[in-house]
Amino acid sequence: MRLNADERANHTGQQKLARVPSMDQSIPNLVSTSDDPLKAGTDVLIIPVGGPESRGAIYDSVNAACDAELDKTLDALGFTKATANTVTQTLVHDMVIMLVGLGDQPDLEAYRMAVGSAIQQVPEGKRVAVAAGDEPVIAGAIAEGAVLGAYHFDRYRNVEQERLDEIVIVTKASAAVERADVMATATALARNLVNTPPANKRPEDLADTIAGLLKDNNVSVTIRDQAWLEAHDGNGLLAVCRGSEHEPRLVELDYNPAGAERHVVLVGKGITFDTGGINLKPSQGMADMKSDMAGTAVVTAVMSALAALDVKVRVTGFCTIAENMPSGTAQRPSDVITMMNGKTVEVGNTDAEGRLVMADGLVLGSRMKPDVIIDLATLTGAQIVVAGMEIACVMGTADVAMDEFEEAAETEGEEYIRLPLPKRYATGLKSNIADMNNISGAGFGAGTIMAGMFLAEFVEEDTPWFHVDFAGPSFRDSVSGYLSPGGTGFGVRSLLAWLETGNIPPRA
Ligand code: BES
Ligand code: MN
Ligand code: ZN
């Protein structure tokens, strides 16, 4: 039976750690202890192991308690240079010891991946502890990898699954485990939103879900409906959603802690399903387009965790939510939209809908004159060609902010490639009848850059801006380390780690 967080806290008698809201119990409860792991009463103890010189205090004490059984096991397997993510199991005093290889010179991501791999081999329903050492940054990475590796999205299963209820992290660095719990819970929230089927996250429902999730998190929520968008020229959202039976929504979120000296605006693409519209996508892979609201999922998840992480920066989020459907009322290729900032856009392709809805968010957000505006969007298939399924692309005008962001992201194991916005391509979006087209001509290439060039036209007031295109890393179809099939939550921890530093360059 699955217990909720409060019930579990009572059940285990252990201190309940800070939690951010999650729509499901999709990850186990995370607790820390500095007690002897052999006496913690779990069924399994996971020990990450590097080279022979650096196996850690817990390895050494377990090894001593079992007449060097661990050394013998590793030696018998020729485990001198621990192979990354390989799991070996031995029984010591009625406890299964899982040794997981970290590979040579492990970075923090190697700890996450190794422990995530090991957790996935723990039979469901067993009690598990993970040896994490006392170095806070490493213990935090281990805790994140453990809890995210145990992520499951079971909402739509009839047969109740027996999942891990709790993971015990053996460390003195309890604050690092608490932070990891917030990071992982926020990541799981983004995964849950992405994994939700599109019929259950129509724009009005998704907006209400977001409001419900954030109501107790020091975040104010304002939902803008169709009438509001009509009165405020939100014509990107209106045009894209015209083919849908459902109205678009723009959700504005604001976290404004006392004494905040910097202001960051986040804009997240929220296409609840992208059929392509009248420029209908081929059926191959279309089902993955339930993930086309991953930008909105990341913005929501980030907002949910700001208070728990005591972020000192004001953060405003805009979720631009619409459903891109073909129908008798849908917009047509060659239609012209007058956008919120007055620019006219010829719709060369109804499948380039993300940039249209993002434009509304960028105009509204940049008019607040924040120190920096960041948008996150599953914007182009070309992004996957540029950087593949595990790395996102970043481009924009906010050079210093991009540096700070990428640096913070690295500690969370999320990787970005910088793309330019070259002047010579500025003419690529020309239209024969309007100010611009939403696509460049056949054979122009540089699809990810051109989408960024389009968005740049909607950033006002000289606001420093960068754009994250994460079409690839936002969603995956296989398990790997702490990553599971479906939504990945990519971007959540990058943004939180950066906002946590408070290292936001002031606007000029
Ligand atoms: N949502 C898609 C981009 C996408 C593709 C995300 C694959 C995740 C995986 C976006 O709306 C789209 O359809 N982009 C078009 C743009 C083109 C028509 C200029 C694309 O990339 O093909
Ligand atoms: Mn599209
Ligand atoms: Zn799309």
C-alpha cells in the first residue's frame, strides 16, 4: 500500500522533509540518517563505488563486518576500475549489498546515473538505503539520482503497483538531502504534467491544475481566459487554438519574496497537444506531442519549489497554453495574424505554432522590464538534429545570464549547447504580404536558429533574453540511470540551481 507523505512520516517516525506539491505520489519519500546502515533495518543497501582507493567509509565498514566479502566480490569480477552503472549484489548479514560502479573520475552526474541505475534494480516493495558519504554536494546528487530513479507514473494503471515507499540516504549531510528532495519532487511534478494524456490537460484544465498545485506556495496565480486574450491582442494563442474545441489560457504566476533585488521572467510553451494543425503532422511519433507543453510544465515545477529553496529573486512565470488541432475553424496556412506588439505574421505553416503562442508570453513578460526573460519551449524538431536527445540549445541576447545559467545547470547534470542568432539570417523570415512569416523558406535550414530569430522579434524594452529549445531532452522513450521513459523534467533543476545562486545580472 502507498502512503502519502504525512502518513509515511508517522509510519517511519522519521522527520518529514520539506516537500513541494506533486499531483501524484510518483516518487518515494526521502529520508536521511547518520546511523549505521547495517542496523537501519532495510532490505537493500546501495553503495556507489569508484576505484579501489576511494570506496568510502561505509564500504570499508561493511567490508570489515563481512570478512572482506565486498573486496572479494569485486576482485573476483575484476572490478578494479568500477564500470559505470554496473550493479553487483552480495548478501551480508541478511542485507543485500548492491555495489554500483561510478566509472573513472565520477562527476556529480555519474553519481546520479549510477544510483538511479541501482535503484531500478531494487525489487518493488523492498526497503532500501543508499550510502552517500558526508560531502553535501555528492550526497545531494546521490539522493536526487535515487529518488528520481524510482519515479513511476501509475495514475492510469488499474493494477496497483508495489513501489518503493521510502529511500533512506545514509549521510550526515541532511540539509543536502532536503534540497535534493525539493529538486526531485519538482522534477517529478514536471514529469507528471508531461506524462498526463492530452485529453486530461485541455488548456482550461491544465490552467486549473497549475493553480491548484501552486496555491499554497507563495505564488500568486492569475488565469487569463479567451475574453482577456481578445481584449489584450493575445492573437498568437487565439490563432493557434482556433481549431480546438477548447479555449486557450495564459497563466501568470508570481513569486515575489520580500527584499528581492532581481526579477526573472520565465515563459513556457504549453501546447497540450500538437497535431500540427492544418499542416497535419505524420502519424509516426505524433503521440509524443502530448509533451509539447513541457515548457509550461518546467515553469510550473520551478515556481512550485522557489519558496522551499528560499530563492531571493522575484520570479514571474507565463504559461502559454493552447491545443493545436485541425478543424473547420482552424487557422489556415497563409492566414495573417496581428500580434500583441502590432507586428503582422503570415502563417506559413500551422505546425510552427509554438513561436506564435510564445510571442504573446514574451511581449507580456518583457513589458514588465525584468532583469532577464527566459523562455523554454519544445520548439523545433531541428533541435534534436543539432544536439540530440540529451542536450538542449540556448540562444539569445543575455550573454552573462546564459553563462551563469549554464554553469549552475552543470552541477545538476543538465547540458546545453549555445547557438548564435546571426544577422545575416535576419531576412530569412520575410513574407510577401506581412511583416514576417512564421517559417523560413524551403531549404533555408537552421530551423532551431530561425525559431529563435522569430522569438527575438517579440522581446521588448531591450530586455536581456534567452531562449531554451529542449525538444529533444524534454521527453524520452527509454530508461537510463535516473531518467525514465516519458517526460524527463529537464530544465527544472537547471533553473532552480541558478535562481538559488541569486547570480542574476542586473539589466543595463
Ligand atoms: N512541437 C514541435 C517541435 C517538436 C518536434 C518538439 C519534435 C518535440 C519533438 C513544433 O511545434 C513543430 O512542429 N515545429 C516544426 C517547425 C517547422 C514547421 C518550421 C518542426 O520542427 O518541424
Ligand atoms: Mn508544431
Ligand atoms: Zn509544437
